[in-house]
Amino acid sequence: MKREQTGEVIILRPNGPALTSENHGELHEAFQPIAGRPMQAVLLDLDRVDHVDSIDLGAIVAGRLKLKGTGDIHLCGLAPNVGSVVHFSRLDLIFTVHNSKEAAMTALQ
């Protein structure tokens, strides 16, 4: 998981094309060092991800709970099938979804 910070936005970007039960620990661990830090938002950049399973959707929700009160999680770069999973699981009602990292950063500035 790649992590960078731009202003008060922390950007997390998975390394592989899939978020599955085999690598869900990586996502859980990514939220640990930033929990409790003051920030505007965490941007989860999924532009390299073409598959997400339910375990990793749970990890994203768990990350939101860890960050409660310190920042919101935004999602960007969703492939069509990942976007469908996010939509059908209704996570687009609790996370702000942006078409691209650039669009997200513009909205967050």
C-alpha cells in the first residue's frame, strides 16, 4: 500500500489489481498509523484495482470507524466493476466517490 500526504489529505493507493481476502490485512494496516491524526480526509485511490471482495469492503468500513471524528474517507478511480460493487453494497451513500484522483483533490482543496 502506497501512502502519501498532500496538505491535509492522506492518499492510500493499493499496489495490486485486486483487494481480496488474501491481502486484506494490508488495507487494515494502512489505517492504523493515521487513526487519530487530524486530517481533512483519506483518499483511497483505487485506479489500479479491478476487483474488490466483501472482506475488503469491510476493511474500508472499519477504516472509516477508526478515523471517526478525524477525517472522511473518499474513494476515487473506481473501475466499472468495482464501482458496481460499491454501488450495490450502498457504500456510495457513506463514502464520497470521485471519478479520478485529480477530481478528488480539486474537491478536497
